[in-house]
Amino acid sequence: MSKDHFVAQTYLKHWCDSNTNMLRGYSKATDKEFPCYPKDVCREWKWDTNPRFKDNPGLLADFRKMFEPRWNPTVGAVRDGPLSSENKFVLAGYWAQLTTCTPTWHRNAVEVYENQLLDFIPTAAQQVAQKHPEHREFIERAVAERLIRPNIDHEYVKAILTQH
């Protein structure tokens, strides 16, 4: 099992210090900067796969293969200009991946789904209480005490983001 880079090392290396070939990383957990190599950051276990895509669990990996091998020449073209249609395709593909398929976007999308479901739970619970008045008191208490919580399928959210 490998750690997949959701930000390509070929992209990250362009931000390295020319003397050390290292990046200046930032840890949200410790609120501190740290030196690191591109191979050591922006990676997650099995990020390129998703079991929700039954026919092709590696759909995201296949998408990345369309542009990652051409990333370095495209960066050179951005610097030197002008851009070819292939360069624009590579930039668009990479930008699409960065704006929808990173762990941060994934966490944000999971939170959005959870909040939407939290907003919906009282309405759904009220409908159940109307159909089953014998359970109304229990249902109202469960909603008031937030005992009913969403259980988000993270792979589903990741699949939605990958499709976008």
C-alpha cells in the first residue's frame, strides 16, 4: 500500500529553496513551520483509489496520468510562453484536481454534508413522530439532545468530489 501524492512532487519541487531543495512546510497541528522534501508532504494512504467506483477504483489515478507526466514541460511553457493547447489542458486538469480532490476539500465537503443532514434531522424526525405518536416524546428528546447524528460515508463524498 502506497502513499499517494495529491499534490504532485513535480509541482512541489518548483517551490523548493534552490540551496537546500527543501520546502517550508506548515503544521496546522503544531502551528509551526518545518523544512521538508516534496516527497514527504501532500500525501495520503491510497488517495488515488475509491471503492465507490466499482468498475474502476483507480479513476482518479487514471485522470492524473493524463497530465502529471507533462507537468514539468508545462511549467516551463508557463515561464517561457506562449502556451499550447496541450499546456492549457495540463494546467486545467491539474487545477481541477487541486480544487476538488485534496484531503482539505474532502474534509470541507464532509462537513458540509454533515451540516446539511443536521439541518434536515428535525424535519425528518417530526415526520416520523407524526406517523408514530407513541414515540413522539422519545423522538423530540433525541432531537433536542442531538442523539441522532449523521454518519457520512467518506468514500461517497470523495467519489462526488472526484466526479466534479
